[in-house]
Amino acid sequence: MTLTLRDLLARRGDPLQLEPLTGELGLDRPLPDPEVASPGLALAGYTGRFMPRRLHVLGETEITYLNALSAEERRARLAKFFEFDLPAVFVTKNQEVPTELSDLAKVRGVPLLRTRLKTAEFYKRIKPIVEEAFAPRTTLHGSLSDVYGVGLLFIGQSGIGKSECVLDLVERGHRLVADDIVQVTRRGSDILIGQGHELAAHHMEIRGVGLIDIPALFGVRAVRQQKRIEVVVQLEAWENAQDADRTGLQTLETTILDVTLPRVIVPLNPGKNITVISEVVAMMHLLRYSGVDVAAAFNERLIRKMKEQKGLREYLVEDYE
């Protein structure tokens, strides 16, 4: 996914309140870096640690500093600044832009934009936008559902029953996020957000029935636009899942976009209620999240009981009275 300045200008609701001061210059050029920063000492002439690929923001401090210089010195400092290949320069608080800044931006082909927002507020609004645009992303074949607030990603071979499982969950009051195609985006270092393709629009394909519109059948409460993926549920045919965990002590994991997620293998056979099992998977995840591990607690209790029995046997063996 690429992001351009025109995308920022066309943002719904105009959250950045941008005004292009250099017209159409460079508005369709892809932005190279998600970082937004102040040029800092670069305006004073020191460029040893300067990162030109970032989006540069001139706040009240920077503009006041430039206005305090003489016209010749201001042009010299800005000329050194514009020697770099800058993607864009923003001026905050609707400040009056020095003539030298506007002229050099046009000569060097650097887009110059102004916003009415204060500097801190501008940073607060633009950073999530560029971070989302540059976030690692991938597309998975599966179904994503919100079950008790837990994002369950169902995967498995085609025709295994992923859509039917999620449809049954929706009928029981849970919510569909995406079916068949799940677009996954990484936020930060360990959060995966899944959503459906915009063309799918919460439709599902049920073999033998065809396409169904979930909001039309079950209402808008049956769907949500996106959800954090927290557990991967792998549906397997019974004959292919003989090594499935039976105690909960074995921890399976999978990796998506370098983020490690717990994985549960559920073997399928005729008559198995996969919907209830999915609800239990979600509730067990909530228990573990709150610090309760049922399998580990049971295992510790069993080991303690075995040790007590061993001690009793040893005492009886050594009793000679």
C-alpha cells in the first residue's frame, strides 16, 4: 500500500486540515517513510544526524527561529535544508510562511502544506495515518469471527467447514468479521488486525446455498468491520489430526507477520459440535489472559497427589511393628 499527499488531502472528514501552498506540486508522489519529525538542528546548519526521508513539520518554534534570522541568512539556512530530497514539509498553526521557504520549495519541487492544527495535535493525528499505511500486511484464506470479544481466525483446507462454523456462531449471537479472504495488518510489534475485503462486504459463500448477506439476514449487530486476531483455530479432518492435544498442556503456536499467536487444532468428525468448541476456545483464552490455566493447575494437583501417595507407600514399607 502506498500513501501520497493527495491521499492525506482527500481524507474523509479532513482530520489534518491541510492547505497546499505549492499547488499540485508533488501531491501524487508516494511518501517514502512513515516517520514524522521536526528538522531540528538541520535548520541551524547541522545535518550530521538529519533524516531527509521523513515528513518534516515546522512548528511555531521553527518558524519563529527562521523569522529571527536576516533575509540572507534565512535563505542560506533553508537552501542547505532543501539540498536534501525532502518528501514534504508541513507548517502548523496556520502560520505565515517565510517567502524564502515557499520559493525554495517550488524550486526544489518539494510540496509545502499548511495546517490550522497546533503542532502537537497535528502529530497526534498524522502519525496513526502514516503508520497504518506503512504497516506490514498480508492476505489469508480463512474466516474471522468475534466470539465473546476474542478474535478467532479459522483456517483449514477448502471445504472443511470454516464458513459454516462462523455462520453458526453468528446465529448464536457472535459476530462475523471476514469470510474466505482475511486482510491482516500488523499494528506496532505484536498486534494483528483482521478485516474483510471491501468488495465482500460481509457476504458469505455457503456451499449448496450460495452467497448470503449476513447484515441483511441477521442485522448490523451480527458483523463488525475489524477485529484483533488472538487465537488461530485450525480445523482438520479426523484422520489427519491424530496428534491433536487432549490435555491442554501442549502449547501450539503459529506466526503471522512475525507475530506469534496460540494455535488450536480441532479434529472434525460427523456430529461434532464445532460451534460450542469454538466458544470454549474463546473462553479458555479469556481465562488464560486473566492468569488461570486450567490444564496446568490440574497437572500440578495430580503431581502433588502422586507425591503424597508415594510418601504413604514408603512409610508402610518401612513399618516393622
